[in-house]
Amino acid sequence: MIWQTTRFQIDLARPQVMGIVNVTPDSFSDGGQHADTASACAHCDQLLAEGVDILDIGGESTRPGSDMPSLDEELARVLPVVRHAVTLGLPVSVDTSRPEVIRAVLDVGADIINDVRALTWPGALEAVAAHGRTGVCLMHMQGQPKTMQAAPAYQDVVAEVKAFLAERLAQVRMAGIADERITLDPGYGFGKLMEHNLGLFQRQQELLSLGRPLLVGWSRKGMLGQITGRPKGERMVASVAAALAAITRGARIVRVHDVAATVDAIKVWQAAGLAGEPQAS
Ligand code: 7PJ
């Protein structure tokens, strides 16, 4: 399978490492250490040196309980970093839900829109559809970041996530976005308790029957803290293990903070024959 993006056709025969570049003062996992443009750009360079396949730049913290920045603030955070990242010769994804931000970053050459709200905000779908090749990741979330962990509830988490992604996939196709541009994400930690995350993870392969590659993010998330008892700064090993488990369960792109470690782990997984093309179950 390939993932069509603005400038690159990403070959998913090998699992791809998407490296996280947060440009937020309140980001979930790195305490806002890349909040200024220069350090975020330097972080892009660092991840490139570590072997990252795709950069994912975000200016809105979507950690549980967080507020949205203003549009101007989000643009001021993201645009200069995207301008730098597109000079590095690898696909650049931008984590945003706002149509104005989508248009602005596509105008400066971004390759992928990664939307935790699956292009549900008015105008977002049209902004992506207006570009003929831009890639998109559609993620499931129950609720909104501000309140999503207050009382997540599901009858059948796998069925509900799958139905949501199927519905978004249909809408996105109807807007004229070709299948090869689309990846799907179950949205671990987004309006999900431990039991929901684990239930979804155990049956992750069922999502492959939607026919699109899966992108997943476990990196440093709360559930890994619950499992290991470790604070955010000490979750690298847990995050690498989760990334490998996700690949084994059919994910083709893993969104991570710890790029060098994940790249090494995937090389071993591949050499061992454990990272082959996934099968739907
Ligand atoms: C995800 C994301 C994820 C996708 C964030 C964090 C919270 N985008 N953006 N999937 N998580 N596609 O990094 O912990 O899981 S922000």
C-alpha cells in the first residue's frame, strides 16, 4: 500500500515513523520545550538525523483538559516551523482541525493534514479536498480535549470507533478525496479509559477491514503511565514496546516522540520478520 501525500508517495511496505514536533507551551508530553520557533525547527532537524520518516507539527495541545489557542496563535506557532520543515526533503504533516490553518500550511507546501477531529469542523474537509494530492489522517475522538476524559462511555468501543471512521471515510470520499490519500486512526487516549484503549488495541486488526492503513499514537500516553507506574519523562521503553505491538496488530505508521529508539526497534522487528504487511481479521 502507498499513502499519497502532496509531494511524496509514502511506501507503507515498511512501517513508517512519524515524529512529533509540538509547538505548544502546554504540550502533553514534552512540557513545551519546543514552544519557540527556533527550538521547534532544531527539533525537526534532530528527528531527521534520528531517521524519522514523517514530521508531524502541531500548535494545538490536545492533551486532556487543554484549551484551544486562538487562530492567530496557532498560525504563529505552526507556520514558521512548517516553512522550515518543508525544506528538509521528507513528508511534513500538520496536526490541526482549523480550515484556516489547513489552507495556510498547504499553501506553504505541507504534505499531510493530521486531524484529531477527522475533518469534522466546518470548511476543513473542503480545504483538504481543494488540494489534489494532500494526505490526510482521520482520527476518532469521543468529546473534545477539554472534557473528553471526564466520563468516556461506549457500548462496544470497537464497533463505535469503526462506525465513526467508516462514516468519516464515506464523507471524505464524497468530497472527492481519493482513497490512497487517506489513513485512519483509532485515537488512543482521546475520550477513552484504560478498558476502552485496551479493548480497542486487542481488536485493532478489525479496523483494517475499512481498507485503509492505520496510523496510531501511544507515545508517552497516560495508559502507558498507568501500566508501568512511570511519569511522562520515563516512558520511552513503554512507548517503543507499544509501537511494536501496534505494528504487530496492523498499524503502518506510528506517531512517536522517541524517534531514534523506535527506528532501531522497527529495524529489529523487520529483520525478525514481524513487520510484514498486515491482514484484516
Ligand atoms: C494523536 C494525534 C494520535 C493522531 C495527538 C499526544 C496527544 N494525532 N495527536 N493520533 N495524539 N493522528 O501526542 O499524546 O494518537 S496529541
